[in-house]
Amino acid sequence: MAGRPIGDSDPDPWKGRYAARTAGLSASEVRALFAVASRPEVVSLAGGMPFVSALPTELVTGSVDRVLRERGPVALQYGSGQGDPTLREQILEVMALEGIRGRAADVVVTTGSQHALELLAKLFLDPGDVVLAEGPSYVTALVVFRSFQADVSHVLMDEHGLVPDALRERIAALAAAGRVPKLLYTVPTFNNPAGVTLSADRRREILQIARENGILVIEDNPYGLLYFGSPPPDALRSIDDGIVYLGTFSKTLAPGLRVGWALAPSDIRDKLILANEAAVLSPSSFTQLVVSEYLDTADWRAQIATFRGVYEARRDALLAALAEFLPDLHWTIPDGGFYVWLTLPEALDASAMLPRAVADLVAYTPGSAFFADGNGRNNIRLSFSYPTPEFIREGIRRLASVIDAEKAAFARG
Amino acid sequence: MAGRPIGDSDPDPWKGRYAARTAGLSASEVRALFAVASRPEVVSLAGGMPFVSALPTELVTGSVDRVLRERGPVALQYGSGQGDPTLREQILEVMALEGIRGRAADVVVTTGSQHALELLAKLFLDPGDVVLAEGPSYVTALVVFRSFQADVSHVLMDEHGLVPDALRERIAALAAAGRVPKLLYTVPTFNNPAGVTLSADRRREILQIARENGILVIEDNPYGLLYFGSPPPDALRSIDDGIVYLGTFSKTLAPGLRVGWALAPSDIRDKLILANEAAVLSPSSFTQLVVSEYLDTADWRAQIATFRGVYEARRDALLAALAEFLPDLHWTIPDGGFYVWLTLPEALDASAMLPRAVADLVAYTPGSAFFADGNGRNNIRLSFSYPTPEFIREGIRRLASVIDAEKAAFARG
């Protein structure tokens, strides 16, 4: 077996044999640190994990029992590459809450909405293609685009979301360089990581710009139903049925089931089904039927309202703690979702500060993770979805002292 | 919304915007026919669906209840991109039955082993790369390779599996054309679709050839534990720990759970985890914990023995029916798995004959689906896993009369 050592420290015998795209799939530098940050004594404001303990387990147990008792052989068998027909009808009801009218025939169920994004990237992106995205944008979307050798071009976002003029300018600048963006990837509602929401007026304007320029819009909307107070503007897909919409049960039910979906124009839908079949044959029949049974028998709207209450209390705790411990800094104020975007003093580097933070038992995600271009150096994403309000306050107290120490260290040079 | 019609019959407004690889993802011509073939009056020998009704539902229900009661918040939450650590340990026990010794640290859990194959293709295949595979080979592997713009080069297989000299010759012929194959994809045990098994001697020889030529072997082994009579030779991975091994619970438990895995050399494992995270964030915690609980509490070895008995009886029914109704034809004799490979008279075209067969209420998969190069025209894959022995006999009776009619039509010109 010469030439094929398998010890972890030996050189990779397959180096040079990987596809060119694989160079884009490198382990992030903060990965090792996050393993440390999962210790219980660390307050983690890093991950975007939903608080699934707010879901009564009996609701799921009841659904599973009925599925296995009444439709066991179907639940345990291969399904179709498009997903269960009844579940696809029910998904229409979920999307209707955000103003979307569609056909079950245009829904493709995927292994979380993440997989829909991976499949769309596979279907659309040639090496060197340009994807437009908010700056900052969802980190694992950036990983997916990079893994298909596309270039992400960020567009300015403010507290009302993507800035239409900035989008126009970016498209013009790319055109001047001979490049036409293929996709606009956007998380318009309770943006991950920025927490901001695209205003109703801008929604029409952004869609209009995309149409005029032949850019396919991918609307990724995991958080839209988790609003605090009044609902956000209707989804982009409610205005334009020519775009692709991604939804998921990961935040309104449970991510461990891995059930998400795409609603897509028919031609794209056809290709998504084929890509889904190639990738996984069919998404899990079992988890699809469990979700379907849950939607059929549980008061899922009330459960979403429960989640809203949980996350609103945590958002409030985070905002209060920021006002108390870091009053001089700037942060976004989310009306829903999981995230606040914090801006550190210009001199500080959030990635460089992270080891100190973890040593002081608080973790966050550095802002640069959400940019493909090195921006976000002095930003931090704070996630309030998982820790209790008390832990959130304690986490921000620790973060403030870390920032103080880092500022002092910087001042000393 | 000019330029973005969504009606099914309108031209695709995104035509010309798809990635080059997407051209390889076309719907198969037999697809529409298979929709018809799923009607209950049709005896389908086409699909490779396991007979999940042979699994007592209580075994799964019990596992699910315990998982939700005891580890609900973990089962419903995101997991890791590598998969549950306990399940990965248990997978070692499953693989040990086929002589494999590995480390749980080198196992990556995937959404069925199909997804491991998709991820490996993404990691290794640049456009124009060559993948060696048995002729015939698993149809959805061919789809995956094509979807990454690789060329599949088939290697002759006989009743003892891949022919080593044919492999040497194919590599030499490719080298003469300036091409070095990157991967050898093989289903060595109870091959899909041919039903044959690579002999023990040839296993060493094939691995030796791959090593000498720097070709990464991917051993896909969904059927190895489903043997009739004595066990097959140990897995390729038991001989060479430098290869990638793919396993699944789809045939020994239930495909609806979508739990499979790869066992890979550490460097490849690292990249597989990153690719898995990009594609789905993490495989379903819920279905992983259900499988883990099932392995922990059920007599899973006895259940596999039950499956063996079910499939052996069906294999016997198929072979008896072939001897009774089609005595002049040639077919393979599988010692396990799901498939028999039937050779029609030279003059017949199995694809062209399929509409007639479906009209006469029997379905099969045409052999050409299992070749990337147009071969297999007069072959048929018969799957005996799903229909009862009685239906299998009736299906072959119908098939014989379809073949007779087709021969008569051919003789008439």
C-alpha cells in the first residue's frame, strides 16, 4: 500500500487529484475554536441553533407514531425526487402566510433548504460566474457558491436591507468589467447575519432591477414567520413568481428533521428534481411524513407563536444587555429572526479577538465570515436564538470586558 | 414580468443561463413510462425498492419513541457535518461483518450512500475526467458522474465480476489517448444491475491495478449483507484501507430514513465533511439517532437474516420462472442482492420493447440505462426485491409473451 498512508499527519496521497472546485472548500479558521466554544461554561452567541426545547416533544412523538402505524411502509420506503405530494400542498399553506401563491407542482422538497441552495448552485454556476449577495450574507451560502467556483459580489445593505442604487451600481460596474451576474442571493427578511429587513418599497425595486438585468433572484427565507410585533412585508415571491423561493421547517419546527423546500418556476423545478434525484435519490420519506402529519394534526401556527415569544424575549435581553454594557457601540435592531449585527471600534479585529473571548467564556461569529471579500473585520454576529435571556446578558457582560481589554491592548500598541 | 413566463409549455426563460454541467441532467426517456408502471396492476421488475414490509414496524416505533423521550432536543437539533459519534461507532460493527476494520473518526454519515457518491464526485471530478466503472454500472452513479461532466469508461465484467485484464487494457488504452482515470467506481458484491460478484482472487488483483495506476477506488456496497447461502468474499475495503467505502442502511433497515455513510482515508474524510456541511449543514440528527437506537436495542442481525430469506425466495421464484418461460435466454445467477441481468435475443431492443411490456402489465429497466456508451441495448435488469414470488412468476410469464410478440414483429420486419 505504498503511496497511500492513512495517518492523519501524513501528506495527502490524493493531493493534486481533487477537482479544481475543491480548493474552495477549506476548513474555516474559527472551526477549532467553536469546538471549544461548545463547552457548557461558554456562553455561545455564535451558532444559529433554534431553541427546539420550546417544542413539546409529544407533538412530534404523536405524529411519528401515527405515521408509522398508518403509513409505515410508505414512510420507510424511497419516495420521489420531488417530495411527498400532501406535504407539498401543506407547504403552500405555510407560504400563504407570507403572501405567496404557488402550485404544489412547483414545490421541490429538499434535505433542508440548504440542499436546495446547493442544488441551485450546481444547476446554475459555472466557474467564474458572479453571484450578487447582501454584504454581509449567510456564511454557508458563500461556502456553496465558492465550492462551485463562483465569485460573490456583495451589495451594500443598510437598516432597510439591500440598497437599490447600490445594486444598480454594482451591476453597472460588473458590466463595465464584462461580467453579467447570474444570481442574486438574498435573505430579505430578518437577514442572516445582519438582522435587518428589506422594506416593502425596496422589494419591488430590487425585483425590478433583477428582472431588467436578467438576474435570477433566490429568496432564502428561513426566519420570515418569526417576527416580533407586526409581520414583515410579504415575501419577494409574493410579488414575482419568476423567482426561486427557499423555505424550511428548521426554524418553525425542528432542524433535525432536515426538511426544507424550493418553490421554483417550472423549468427550474424540473431540473431541481433531477438534481435532487442524482444527489439523494429522494429526500427522507420518514421525516417528510412526520412533518406532514404534524402540520395536519398539531396547532402549528400556535407553536410558531410560541417560538416568536421565546425569541422576542431573547432579542429584548440582548438589546438591553448591549445598551447596558456596550452603550458606545452600534448594532442593528431586528424585528424578528435570530441575529444582531454589532460594529466594534474601527481598530478592533473580531477574528483576532475571538480566542480572548472564548478564553473569557463567550463566543460569537466574526463578521468577516459573512463576506467573501475580507470585509466585516470589525463586525460581530450575535445570535440570540439559543441561550436563555440570563445567559445572553452574562455573555454580553463578558463580551464588553473582552472588548475593553482588547481596546486597552490596542491602545498600548 | 416580461421574459419570465412560468407556464409549463412556455420556453424556459433561463435557457442559456444554466451551468454547463446541467446539460448532463436530462430526464430519462423511460421516466414517463415508469409513472405508468407504478399502477398496481403492473408487475414491476423495474425499481430496486427493498421490501420494507418485512421489517416489523414496532421495531422502528420503539426506537423512535425512546429517541424522542430520552434525547428529543438532540434528535430535533442540527448535528455535525460528520454525523453522530455513537452511530459512527455502530457502523464499524456493521462493516466488521464484511471484514472491514476502520475508525469511527473516518466515517462520514450521509443522506443515503447516494449522497456520499455525489459529494465524492463533487470533490474529485473536473470536466473531462475519466471514471472507470463496470459495464453495466449503477444508473444513478452514471447520472452523478455525468452531472459533473466526467466521462465514464466501462470495463468488461463477467460472471466473476470486473475482468482484471480488461481493466489493464482499458487503462492502457486511455493512457495512449493521454487520459488518466481518476476513479474506479465499483459495486463488487451482488452488482447492480448485473447481480454478479467479484471473486476473491480478482479483488486483490483489481486493487493492485488501481494502486499501481494511482486510481482511487470507490467501493459501493449496499447489498453485501443480503447474501443467499454462504457470505460473499470480504469487502474490498478489508484488503486496502486506502480506498473509499460506501455503505447504507437503505437495504438492511429502511431507505426512507436516508442514512448511509462513507468510510474514507483521513484527508478525503476531511473534505467529505466540508462538502457535506456545504450541501446539507448536517445529515438528519433524527433519523441518525433512530438508526442508532435501533442498532442498540433491536436484533438487527436477525432482521437482516429475515431480509435474506425474503429475497432468496424471490430470487428463486425469478430463476424458476425464467427457466420455465424463457429457457432459451441467458441470465445471471445472483448469490445475493436484488438483481438478475437478462440477455434478449440480439435482434431485440429492450428500450423499444418497454412500451409494449408496460401495455402488457410488466415493467423492467432497459439495459442501456446502465451504460454511458449506448451498450446494453438487448439487456434487461430484473429486480426481484419488491414483488411477491407469485407476482414475479406472473411478471416473467407476461415478459415471455412480450418477447415472443416482439420477436414475431421483428421476423415480420
